[in-house]
Amino acid sequence: MIDILRTMESLTRIKSGCQCCCVYEQLNATHAVLYVEQWESRETLQQHVRSSMYMRLLTAMELSSEEPEIQFHEVSETRGLEFIEEIRSESGG
């Protein structure tokens, strides 16, 4: 399964709209695997999930010895240094 995820990682990274795709392995008794994708918009994510390539990822998840935990996180706003400055100035420090 890890080979399939590594292949997916390299193919997904080059897709238009993909900002990040990584596979992480926890090398202990549990040997957990974390697969992360980050997309520039909801639309590019939806296109990817509808693709035949994503079907390969779903197939790989079916090979797992345990039921995969799947989570989608959406960020409504991205802020930078100005956010830190705003918070720190509010607290007086």
C-alpha cells in the first residue's frame, strides 16, 4: 500500500491546483501512515476527488488492514505576521 501512496504523491504533486502532497510513515509498532493533500481551492479539490487518479487512492485505502480515518479541513482565511502583531498589540505586550 505504501508504494501506491508514494506513486500517488508524485502524480498528485504535479497536478494543477495542488499545493502540497506528502506521505508520512510512523515507524513503530503501529506503522501508521499519514497521506496529506493541500489544494488551492475547493474547486480544484473537487476535480481531483472526481478523477480516475483519486480512484486509485480509494482502492489503496481499501487495502488497509484497518479502516482509514479520513478528514477534510477547510481554511476560511489565511493571515500572516499582521495577525501576530494584531493579537500581541491587543494584549499590551
